[in-house]
Amino acid sequence: MPPPSSASPEVVKNRWLGFLIWQSIASTTVYLLAAPLLGPSSASPRLLSSLLSFLAFHLALLLFSFSLFLSSSPQPEASASPPELAAGVLKSLLKSAVGGFQGPAFDPYFRRRAGRVARSVALVLICSASGSLAVVALCADFGVLDGRELVDLGLRGLVFGAVYGCYYIYKKRWVLQFPIIQRPLFFSFKMGFFSSLKQALKLSTSALVCSTLFMLVVLDHFKGHSTPGRFIIQQIRLLFGTSAVSLCWEISRHLLEVLHTRRCVFAPPPGSSAAETNPSGLVLEALEQSVPGSFFQYLACLDLCMVAESNVELWRRAAFYEESGETYRRVISICLRPLDLLTSRLAVVSEGLYPDKSNLLSLQLRAPTDVPSDQGLNESFNDFQLCEWCVRTAAALTARSHQEDRFGVAQLTGSNATVVTTLLTCLLAVELCMGKKPTPQSAHHMGLASIKWAALQTGSRDVAATISSKRKSGALYSKAFAMADIIRTSIYQIVSAFEADMLANAQASVLEKNWITESKPLFGTKEILVQKLALFLDFRAN
């Protein structure tokens, strides 16, 4: 069994090679359909010119594939604004001038944000070069090399590529979305083909308008060398050409998402010696040694989630509950690590919205529309897909342990209490982003009224009131609502499996002892966690 350090590049490399093969097949098909309509009208030898056009077209597609390779990511990443870039560079220069060149020039947070900006700029530049070459390859007559026509087509293609690249960055289409349901490859590709065709027509039309305005205004295109009839014919040819190029790019982008988001099975073949001795080793090593935020980590986490929730590979899930309990402890630890990180980020960012709590006068003098930026909160949900899989995996394994855990390792290792505590703590932090602030009541009060959602009294407004004052249609509220719904469903899954055991020991002290860890939670208090768990036990949590 190869270690993940070598398996990770191999899996990603194979998927990229498969993407290039399928992209070349689809693009060749589009080229063969479009080239006869846009071919040269001269009597020059068509074989040489057609071959040159075909090679130039595929070279342009290879450049576009390289831009996808640079920018594609399974999770959204924040970009640094121009003031942040200027401040970061100035800070680095001052640091170098005062303290020499000891230590890194930029902090990791700034490097990540500046790296995303650099990749975005590179994508726009590469798309511009690829668009220029592709339009020339499709629309130019290589038998009669007219320099003015080549420059004209090259500039049109340059504008088209720039428009496409800017739209690609603006809509964050470099983020590859994993499908909710894993479908066959051909069916997944077919589902997005017509939307790709529609998007290609829209982008090619917009780019044609922009390129025409550029040629008319900047280069004074009509002066002495173009008649209206010839100009109209050129626009029709360019519309067909850019539409064909845009369709190839849209198909490539959709094909990349289909191939890269397919499930990869991290398990030895059934019946082999590795399947009998260590069936969980490959997926655990992949998760523990993969680079955070990489495609390899997402694929391993997706495979783990599907094993935990489905009944197709029962032999793999049964291996998690092996007698020593070490495998189960490692699985739960891997699943809860992103949730702890999410809780810590939300707690730090939420409390940092008003860092100076003592200056109540400045808080009271704030305008009603002066709300703190929620950029930090939005960035905390960048790992939303990964956290969703981790929540579902931990909850499914905990619930199924009630029936499938023959050795009781889930309870003996303390994993059940750890899972419930982490999910409740993360839920409280996420609900704070929705404008809810938990305030515990007396310890003997249990039930619906045991938690009062009230605002903190820190002046005229506080964190919860500020966030709840924002529009609920915003991106932050949508992310927080979706994550809270996933966590509530997962907790109810655990409560439903252990309902009889929990009701038999429904007292607050017993619930705290069996289902809440002794360590201090990352957010909230143990009293709030116990009261929240009691609401779930009464099926009243919302």
C-alpha cells in the first residue's frame, strides 16, 4: 500500500490527465463542427492551413487548461484588496529596512490572500492570450497571411479572453462545487452541457460588444479600410468564432468539475490481505497527511462520509469499530478537527467585532447603518463543504455505534461525549452568527424555557444585535443557517439512536457526565451545553 505522500500526487495527476484527454475530444468535436463554417475562402492549400489552425487552436486550449490548473480550488479563498496589498508590501519594506532580512517577509495570512490575487491576475492574462490565439486559429486565413487581419482578430480575441477571465474571477467559478448526489460520469456531464451552451452564448455576445467598442473607439477601426457590409460579415464570423471558443472553455470548466469532484475510494480491494488486516489505513493516512484545503483531502473526506452514511461498504465501516478502539479514535479526531477550528474562528471573530467594550460612548455614537464588516465571519465558512462532511460522518458513526459497535469502543474511548460536545459547541457559535446569544438560566430549570435568547448588554448594540440587524438574505446568514441546520439534524440523529438511554438518565448531572466532556468548551459554558442537549432530547431545539 503506497503512502499518501506518493498517492496524493498520483490521484490528482490521473484526474488532470483524464481531464486533458476528455477536453481534447470535446474540443476537437466543436472545432470540426465550427471550422467548415469559418474556414478560409482563398484557394490556398487547405491541408497545411487547416493543420496549422488545428494545432494553434489546441495550443490555446492548453493555455486555458493551465489557467484552470493555477486557479481551481475546492474551497473559496479570500483575496487581498489593493489597500491591503499596498500596506503589506510597505510593511515588508519597512521591516527589511529596520530589522534586516531575518524571518519571512510576509505573514502567512497575507501570503494566502496575495497569492489568490496573483493567481487571479495570471488567469486573466492567460485567458487573454488563449482567447487571442484561439480566435485567430478559427477565423484567420493561414493561406493568405494578412498582417492587418491577424492583428485585428488577435485584439478581438484578447478582449474576449479578458472579458471571460474577469467574469470567471468575479463569479468565483474557480471554486469547484461537489455534487450532493454522485451520478455516473456521462449523466453528470450531460446535466451541465446545455447550461454551458447558454453561458457560452452570453459570454461570447458580451465579449463581441466589448471588442467592437474597443476597435471602434480606441483604434478608429472604420477609417478608410472597412465598409459597412464587410464589417457586418466580420461581426458574424467573430460571433461564431468566439461562441465556439467560449463553448470549448465552458465545456472544459464543466468537465473539470465533473471529473475532480467524483468520489475516489480509499480502500484496498475486497478479499485482499490488506482488506483483512488494515482496511482503514489508507483513508486515515490520507486524511492525516494531506495538505489542508487540497483536493486530496476533500476526496478522502468525501469517501469517509459515504462509508459512514451508506450501507454499501459495511465491511469498511465495521473496521472502524475494531477492538482496540484506536481506529475509531483516529476517525473521530479527524472529523472533529475542522469543527473545532470553525468554532474557534467564529468565537474569535465574533468577539473581535467590538474589541473595546469599555468605550461605550463610541458605541452609542455609531450610526444605525454603521455595522462591522462580516468579512472575517464569511471567511470562517470557507471550509463549509469539509465541515459538512465531518459533521455528517461523526454523527453517523456515533449513531450507528449503538447497533454496530460490538466492543463498545465509541463509549469506552469517550468519543460519544466528545462528538456531542463538539457539535453543540459549534452549533452555539454558528447560531451567534445568526443573531442568537445563549444565556443560561438556573441549573434546575430544564425544558423549553431553560435557554433564553437575549442580547448582551454592552451599550447600545452588541455582536448578536449587530449581526441580526443585517439582512437575512445575505451570504453570511445563508451559510450560518445551512451549517446550523446540518448540525441540528446530526445531533437529532444521535439523540434518536440513544433516546432510550438518555431518557433513562434525563437529569442534568447525568447528561453532563455521560455526554459532555470535562474540559472547558471552546465556546459557551458546560451549563449551556447541557441545557441545549436537553432541548434536543425533548425535540424542541430549533
